[in-house]
Amino acid sequence: MNGPILEMIEGASFAFELLWADESGAPIDLTGCVARFVICPAVSSRALVSCSSGDGSVVLGGPAGTIAVTVAPERTAGLYSDSWKGARYEIRVEFAGGEVSSLLRGAVSMEAALTH
């Protein structure tokens, strides 16, 4: 796993943005790509949360190489459980030609909401 630990609170908005660049620092052109952000339990590939460029919760910045992910509160509301212990995430980008890159992976920490 190469990414930071994402710290989320059940039923709260969560968002982040990253820049995908090559070794020289030039942005990777994401024009025509699709992307998916998924959170899965430690022992399963069954998604706890799934966001994509198709549903608008992942926004690709084309030639700027940016990827913005927004997890709306309703995607985690009422979902806190033992399934979140050891949960992990991945961002995948698929290019128009079919090449798929696993861009970022890491651990997720979910805290139970104090109010509902």
C-alpha cells in the first residue's frame, strides 16, 4: 500500500484531490479516462463504498492530471461496523485504450458518528 491512511467519520462528507504526474513532474493527461474509488473490508473485495467518474463522485481534470474524490455523507451513514476494521481503498484509472492503472492504495480508518 502506497497511500496515506484516510480518516473518515461515519455519515460525514469526505473529499480529497490528488495530482498524477510522471517522473519529471508533468501531469498525466486523463482526458477520456474513467476512474473508480473503492473502499473494501480487509478480508473481502465487496465494496463498502464505491465512487466513480460515471456517477460524478470522482472528477478527472483532463490534461491537468487531477483526480478529485468526494464521498457524500449518505454513502457512509449508518454503515459503521466491524467491516471497517482494516478496511482499504484503491483508486483505479482506465484509459480509452483499455490500459488500467492502480494509482493509489492504502488503509481507511472509520470512526462512528457521535450524532445521527
